[in-house]
Amino acid sequence: VVVVSTFYKPVEESIWASVMDHLYKCFSIFMAYSMLLGVNKTMASLSPKGVNYEVVALIDIKGELKDPNNVFKEWDINSVDPCSWSLIGCAPDGSVMTMVVPNQNLSGTLSSSIGNLTNLQSLLLQNNEISGPIPGELGKLERLEALDFSGNQFSGLIPSSLGQLKNLKYLRLNNNKLFGPFPVFLANISELTLLDLSYNNLSGSIPRILAKTYNMAGNPLLCNRVKDCPVDSSTPLSFTLDPNKNTEPSRQRKSLKVAISVGAIFGCLAVFILSIGLLLWWRKRHNELVFFAANEQGDPDVCLGNLKRFTFRELQAATDNFNAKNILGQGGFGIVYKGCQRDGTLIAVKRLKENNAAAGEIQFQTEVEMISLAVHRNVLRLDGFCMTRTERLLVYPYMPNGSVAYQLRDTSLGKPALDWYTRKRIALGAARGLLYLHDQCDPKIIHRDVKAANILLDEDFEAVVGDFGLAKLLDQRDSHVTTAVRGTVGHIAPEYLSTGQSSEKTDVFGFGILLLELITGQKALDFGHDSKQKGVMLDWVKKLHQERKLDLIVDKDLKGFYDKVELEEMVQVALICTQFHPGRRPKMSEVVRMLEGDGLAERWEASQKVETPSYRRANSIPRKYSDFIEDSSFVVQAVELSEREDPFNRLLVYNLLQYQTWYPYPAMVRKTPREASGKGHCGVVLREIFFPLQELSANTALARSSHVKVDSIQNCIPQLSRRGLPTKEIVA
């Protein structure tokens, strides 16, 4: 086609329309291959660092466009990685490389923020209804190679800044409402191979254009560069470089057909060669995404039974390239995606966090084998796994009813609330699942994060314990991390937080909190919606149980349809499971028996004979619910810090959490350390000491706004000593 355009003058518009159509299709194939070759490595990056300026630019673009088909619904300002968004393609370094949004009925204007996508190579917005001027900021996109705004309603002058796009190869602005003189600056872009400005209202003469192929038809005010044409001329000016002398029409058409045939043959040959190259690249890439690295073979002694090894490609296809639309949930271990296999089987794919993909293949495979051996009606079955050099994925059966947390709290879809009978059955099923993990698995498995979000529900609303063994699975990459705290604030047992050592009794504590979630329908740290209910769920349940006001804690969605005797019994089981000292908590075997109605009365009576400390005094909670929420970030930071393997640090964090709950942070923030210590509020002083020690002063306004004096610390030493804190070390 290019050869033809070199030797022939403009001919019938219909013939050249066909030529242009073939050329456009070939270029589209080229662009598709280019996008495939630019595989987005950031799809594996689940937690990019820093603020992404490209996200801000894309959100600005979204804000100025009207989107009737809702194709931008995944574009979220709170996201840090636009590479997972639809219609966006990224380069290997994670920068936005392509934005392809054709035929979506978009209207509105194109934001000038488009100029901030400085790594953009392809911008294709053809066949929409976008209006207004073409942003001059496009001239900042120095890497842009393809720009297609055809079939829109753009108006005004073509910005001269487009002449700065020295790498531009493909430019289509046809079928718009652009006017003004012919953009001479476009004629000098040396890399330009296709230029289509047809069917606008451009005027003036056409200079010599370097583009091999161009189309100026439908601009009646344009004149040929060699010979001036009438103002009302409608002669198509299309696809020519150097017009030759006139020849006989019949001879011209005959030669044209021959040239088109030759061009088509060469074009097909080029596509064939490119296809072979792509196939070779794909096979090389595929070999890199096998389960074991080339330098590390599978262990022949490991027997995985029915556990399937998936390829990364299989899971990519099943989840639509890990599309955000398929996200079922996410947590500390990674993101879970809904997937559909080729045979129609639904699966759940847990994509472990990137920093958890450093474990050796053989070690990871052995851990997976151990988890796969856990088979029970109330335990989530592991169907398969996948490993690459950078990825760790686990495959489970899809649970159609989601998690207990979803059923309790997500009422947006108008689904019916869980009734009392179903909640009791869920509690018993979860207890049996944990009992199996503790007593019948060899080696036994400790969950370490028992909560409503990790109890799944099958098609019959039967409880299925999920995420078990993952803490062990991820900790095995570094032996010294095996005691790191993993869990959710509000569900973590006190001894686990203070020492990092977990046991079956850690799970028993979490199960007790799960029972309270089933009763109240609320999160452990999200209890109360009015002034009569405020604070941590466990404290208030204890308080209201003593006052015989359990009706105040029952989930309002039950609408009074529950058995008060059974409510009393379930609360008793929860309080027995959440006793402060782990030695006084029952085993899961006892918990199952109590839920079945055996031995609860005796166990409850025994628990009441021993005075057990609570997290804080339930009858002296001065803060409001909103105050507690403001302070929750402090608790989370403390938990994160407690993961460090430093006994002094663990003791400090543990006692700090215990001590901090006695004094409300918001009320004390207005007091100086001297005022606070003088009135006995040494929790503030302790907080000011703790954060600078941990180099977190930038994370708390209090540490930035006030200075701790030695005398203030000294005034608090008696109280700190009574709490068991290492005061001498703190003062030093």
C-alpha cells in the first residue's frame, strides 16, 4: 500500500477508502501486538509505594467525561495502581503506556491532565462523542506513537504543540469539527507514517508532507500544494506523496491492482513473521511462569494426591487477568478473586502478597501439601496451587454465600438477614472445624486469625473455616518470623500480642469474639451506634451481661426473633472463651460440647469463681465511640511494632496497650505532659515516650506538638512501675 501511494496521484475515493481500511486494520494488529509485548509487570505488584500522579491524571480525565456505559467504574482515586484498571495498559516499569477507549459513547471534554501521562504511547479514543478543543497539553507526551481522535466532536484549531511529538507514527483526527489553516507543523514529523485529517473544515494549502500515507478528503477549503484549487473544490486529497504525470485511466487502474496485490503479499508476510516472533516470545515467557524455577526441581518424595498444579496462565484466564471486578475480598495475606475454569467450575483464587513470594519452591510445596491434607466438612478444601518466580497462588472451591462477615454486615443488596437458627448452626460448624484443625490434624494447625470474615458459607449456609494455615505458610520464608503477630485487632488474644507465641487457646479467644459477632452483627472494634453503646464489644457484653440487659446487644436485624435462653447460653460460651488467662479458657472440644448443650452450666459456674481482669474497666469508659475510632490507628501501629523480635519491645507494646486503654487519647491531647502527670494521666506521657523511641514521631500529632520533660516522666514513674513497665530503661 505504501508503494502505491508513492507512485500514483489521487484516484477514485472508493478505492482509496478500501486501501485505508486495510492499512488501518494492519496498524490495529500492530498495536495489539505492541500492547501484548508490553506485558504489565505491575499486575503482580499489590502494594506500590508512593502517590501515583498518573492516578490523579486519569481521575481528572474521568471527571470531565460523561460515561453512559460506566466503563470507568474501576477508576478509583483511592487506588495506587492504575495498571489493574480496565482500558489501561502499562509498561514493564508500571507506568501507564496505553489508554484505549473506543466506541463507548463518551461525551464531555478531554481534560488537560492528559498531558501528565508522560509515558503514554497510545491514546485511542475513536468513535465517541467527545467535544471541545483538543488539549494543547498533548504536546508533553514525548513518547506518544499513536493518537486516534477520529469520529468525535472535537472543534477548534489543531494545537501546534502536536508538532512536538517527534515519535508520533499514527495520527487520526478525521470526522471531527476542526477548522483553521492546515497544521503545517504536522508535515515535519519525520516518524509519521499515517496522517488522516479528512472530513473536517480545514483550509489553506497543503505543504509537502513527510507521512507515507495521508488523507485530506472532505476538507473543501484545502488546496493541493502544487496547484491552487478553487475554494469550492471538493476534490479528494488523499494518500499521496509525490504525484506523477497523468497516465491513461485504464492503465492506471490495472497497475494499481497489481501494486495493491504486491503490497498485500508483503503485508501478510510481515504479519506472519511477527506472529512467529510473538509465538516464540510467548513460549519463552510461558516457560518462566512454570511452578518451579529452572534451577530448582520439584521434590519427587512429595505426594500431592488430588491437589492440582495450575499454570499462571490458567488462573489469569479464569479470573479475567485478575480483574478488579472479580475481587471477592482482601486481607493481610492477599487478594481473593472469583474465577471460572474452562469447564464452567467456579473457583476462588487467593493471590498471596508479593512480599510473601520469596519462599523456596520445595518448602512452599511441602507446606501446601500439609494444608491440603486437612479434609473436613467444616474446613475449606484446598484444590490446587500455582508458583512462579514472583507469584504464589492458592486455589479453593468457590463459596457462593460469601463469608459470615458479608452476610452479617452487607445489606446493600437487600438480602435477608441470617436468622437465629442459622447463626447457631454457623457457630457449631465453625467450632467443629477448629476442633478438627487442633486435634485431628497431624501436625495440628493453629489458625491465628479466627473472625467472621474467615468463616465462609457454602450453598447450604454451612460454616467452612478458611485461611487456616496461611500464617504458617507465609512465615516459613524466614525462620525468625515464626512468632510474629498475625491477626486482626479486636480478635487477638492478650498473650499472643505480648509474646507472639500462639496456641490452641489463641484460636479459642478468637472464636469467642466470633460468637459475639454472630450475636451482635457488628465488628469487634465497631460496637455501638448510639450514646448508650460505645467502646470495645467484649467489654460492653460483659457489662450488659452483668446488668442482665442482653437484649441491647442483639443484632437488630433479628427483629426479636431469637430464643432468650439460647442467647444467654451463647453469651456465656463467648465469655468463657475470652477469659484473660489462656489457661482458664476451654479447649475447642469442650466448646463444641457446650454449644451442643453439654457441660455449660458447670463450666460457667467455675469461671465465675475466678476473678479475671478485663482489657479495661468497663464501668469507667469515659470516651465516646467516635473517640475510640480516632485512636484505633494507634492500636494498629502498636500491633505492627509488636512483630519485631525484641522482648523489651514486646513488653513495652503489651503494657502500653493495657495501660493506654485506661486513658482516652483525644481528651488528653490538649494537656501538657506536666498537666497530665499532675492529674494522674500518665498514659499521655507514656505515649509520648513510646513513639519517639520507635521513630514514629511523625505519625502522631501529640509527639510533634509537645516535648516530654524528664520531670514529667519522673512524676509518672510510680504509676508506670505499678503497671510493670521498665521505667528505668524508659528514663534512660
